Amino acid sequence: MMTTAHPTSLALTFLLGAYYFFYFALVGVYIIFMPKVLLDLSYSTVEVGIIYAAAPFMRFLLPFAFRHFIALTPTVYRLSLVLTFFSTLIFLAVVDHFWLYLGANLLFGAAVGISLPYVETIALGALSKHRYGKVRLWGSLGFMAIALWLGKVLDTPQEALYYLSTMAFLSFFFGAILTKYDTTPHSTAHDDASFSLSKYWAFWLSIFLMQVGFGGFYNFFTIYETAHGISLEMTSWMWSFGVACEILMLYFQGPLLQRNLLSLLQFATLVTALRWMILYLFPDSVVLTFASQSLHAIGFALYHTAAITYVFSLYTQKKLAQQFFLGIAFGLGGSVGAVLSGQLYGEYLFLAESLITLFAFAVLLVHQKRKAVLTP
């Protein structure tokens, strides 16, 4: 007899998919198009690096506040959605003023640093590893859709900001409804104070370095490729091709996640080092740049899912663990990566990123040895 999905399960799947779609469309506008918008508004590459360090730095600081003083409750989560939308409206008013725009990015970073860990905990708690990938891929579709659309139609800096605010509002709309499906316990700040980073310090250092290595890609890939004669529209197709490969991985990665997660992380880290080396050696080759983008399936999709699943298994404080993962990786790693890439931007940018990623792999080997000793 054929069984049908429970209506509650279908509703949750739809809401998670919609949230991921618009949240990562928001991220797509912010990462792909806004750096070039800032250059068009006469920002320097160093200033762009500083701006793009602000939001990740706030994402790094937030988990420490939640560890000792605040619990990530539905009310706090909903407030973060409101502030995300509000901060994008501020962008419209202050984008021409560096210091004011920097301040608005600090608020934006604090807000987005709360919402995704909350939703990831709901998804990981309610979905199997196989189903999680199939739902999470809607985020990749949102990222790809906005990349293709704006790569074709974007004419003015203000248009990018309008799209940013629209995606923030839609993330808020669908994300706010998800709180009714939150079944995980909300520990107090006192309970979270027992959370330990030092026990697995090498793992946390590795994920930090991995994201430092992504700094040049996230903040300067569009600028880097267009500077080597690739059109903005073709560059948007490169972004989208990488995301399409990511979507395929998210859909089919279920069986891989039944394997040793730590081995998957090591493999993905090595592949990412190769990816940056290709961009360093062949910056003006359309074919090889597309080839490097195909590796996004491993360096982002497989790595990210394996990493958050691995963290979910390491700690009992699930929401806090996800906050620290995003805070240390995309927060501190993204912040340092943004500043460093702004300083290094030029011929050797992706050579440096490749070497940093190789170091992340070496530290992950250290974690493997230490964990073998720590585990009875």
C-alpha cells in the first residue's frame, strides 16, 4: 500500500525550501554583485575588503554572547529576521558614505548571523541526511536564479539594493512561520556556558582557515574575472554553473554522508586547494574557470553538509554548535578572508588562497589524530 507524506511534513519542507531559496538569493546579491557596485561607487579594493569583513565579524562575535547571556529562542530569531530587512533599507540611504555603510553592515551581519543557525537546527532535527540535501538545494537554486537574473538586467547600483531588500523581506516572511516547527529545547545561557571549543580546537582552526581561503572567491571573483576580460554576464554564468554543480551534489550526496564525515572533509579541503590553484594559473581561460567552478560541488556543498552534520554529532547544544560553526567559519574566517583578500588582490591572490587551504587540510589531519586519542 502506498503511503503519502504527512501534511505537517510537507508544510515544513515547503517553508524550509522557501526560506533557503530567498535567504541564499539575498546572499547572492550581497556577495556576487555588491562588491562591484561598491567599486562603481568609487570604493577602493581595500575598502571593499573592510566592508565585507564587517558582517562576518559580527557573525563570529554573536555565538559568544549566546553562549553566556542569551538563548536562541523563537522571539530572538524573529527579531533577527526583522533586523535583516531593516538593515537592507538602511543600505539604500547610506551606501554613498563609507563609515555609515560600514555600520549598517555590522547590523546586517549581526542579524543574519542568528537566523540561519536557528533554521539549520530545525532542518537537521526534522529531516534525514538524504532529505536535508534535497531541501537545502533550494537555497542553491535561489542563489543561481538571482545570479543569472541580475547578471542580465542589472544597470545601476540602486537596483542591486532594491533586490537585496526584497530578498530580505521574503526571507523574513517565510522564515517567521518556521518557529511553529521548532521542537528542540531552548537551553539557558548558563547551560551553554559549559560548551567547549578547546576540546576540538584543531577542527575549529581548520574550518576557519578553509573560509579564509574562500575570501578571495566570495569578495573578488567577479572583479578578478572581469579584470581578465570576462564579461559580467559570462561571470554570472560561471557563478551559476558552480551553483548548478552544488545542486547536483546536494541532491545525490545522501549515500556519501553515510561514510566517514571526517574523511569527506579532508577530501573536500584538498579539492578546494586545487580549485584556487586553477584560478591562479588560468585566470583568463573560460573553460578552465568553468572547470574550477564545477569543484564548488565538493568544496562547498559536500563540505558544508558534512561539516554541519559532523558538528551536530559532536555537541549536545545543537543550536549553539551551529552558531559557532557559522561564526568561526563564515564569521571569523570570512572576515579575515575579506580583509586579507582586499590586501592581496592581484596576480597572486588565488595562489595565497590555495596555500591557506592546504594548511587547513594539514590541521584537519591533526584533529583526526587528537580525536582518535580523545574518543574511548
